[in-house]
Amino acid sequence: MSLAIIPDAPPAPNAAAQAADPNAIIVTMCGRYTLTSVERAVAALFPDLLPPDDQPHYNIAPSQDIWAVINEPQKTLAHLKWGLVPFWADDPKIGNRMINARAETVAQKPGFREAFAQRRCLVLADGFYEWRKEPSGRKTPMYIRLKGARPFAFAGVWERWKDPQGQELKTCSIITTNSNDLVRPIHDRMPAIIPPAAFDEWLSRKHDPQKAQELLKPYPPEEMEAYPVSPMVNKPSVDDPKCIEGFTSGELF
């Protein structure tokens, strides 16, 4: 199987390699996150929307269906597959390599350009994982969230793709930016988080994409916290509350 290579779009984690060795992490910009209560997230961030009935998710991985808010033309909760497939793509497998878009280039790259101009979205979350490289060469999974475990929304772009039979597939990518002072010792990139006050500005199709790009900046580090978690999160198939429990001391960094 061959996949097109899209600049600035990292490959999704290799599930086969991780199954063979749970510590064999293939690090992406933002390749794993949590949404432990979609009802709580919707109530806190979008109280005018009706929350869907869904189970907690402690280890969301690329290619899975995820919850996001889109403008179509009004704010709507949508289930999107994580891994954007451009409308012009011949093969939906291209989405495997388009899980992230870089804030610096999302407005210019052919795979993301039109989606960024017309179809921005807000991906619901309450935490994400990055892997910190240790002096030994091993990688420690770190769970990063807002203080108080408050839900938030990643900046994203979404797209519609249709197969030759007209079957529609809705997909998305999460946008990343430079890391803030909290995340930088762990990883040099982090997902762009849009503050609630800017939700309407981000989603609006009338808003200048160049202005929207200015919202893609590192989130204030003083509002966030991070701590090490169990290597069990390395396996995409593991979706368990223990994934977000503190490992070793469990103290916040």
C-alpha cells in the first residue's frame, strides 16, 4: 500500500509497531488526546447545543471518529474522522498522513488551504498526550490539560470527500503551533487551543482567514498542567481511565 506524502503532515502512529512494542512510540505533533465526557464539554463550551450520548474516551487516536463543532451554516456538532481527506483526493487513505496541519502553513498548503478558508472547526477535548524523550532514549508519555481538568477546543479544519458512488466522508485535521513554556520541554509542537471568546470568530466563514491564522498561537502555560502517565497509553487500542492516572509520583509539573 502506498500513501501520498503531504509536506507538514506527519504520519499517524504505527499501530502495528506499537502493538509489538508498547514503548516503540512514533511521535507526531498531536497524535493522541482525550474526551472523557462529551456531555460536560458541550455544556461548558457550547451550552446552546444538545450534547450527544457517547462513552468516555481516554486515548483517542488518528482514523477514529471524533466530536467537533462546525458551521454548516450554523453551529452543529459533527462526528468527523480524524485524518483530513481533501475533496480532490483520489484515495481516502491520504487521510492517514493528514492528521495535523501546521499553523504557519495551513493557509497555503494545497491539502488544507480551502478547508482553512471555508471549513474551520473546533475539536472537543479535555487533555492530550505528548512523549518526553529521556536521557536514556526512552520516551515518557505525558498528559497535558487545562488546570481544573476543564474541557477545551482544538483548532481544526474539516472537509467533505465523496467516493465514485457519491458516498460522503467527513474528515478533519487538528492544527498545531509552537509549544508554550510548559510543553516545550516535552515536545516542540502543541495543538492550537482556541479560547471560548474566539469561538465565533474562528468558525465564521466571513472572517478573514489571515485574521483566523492569528488565533493559532500557544495557549498560556500558566493555565495548563502536565504529568507523566502509564506507558499503557502507548497502545492505541487501550482506552481506559488508567491512561490519565499519574504514573510514578503523579505530581504536577
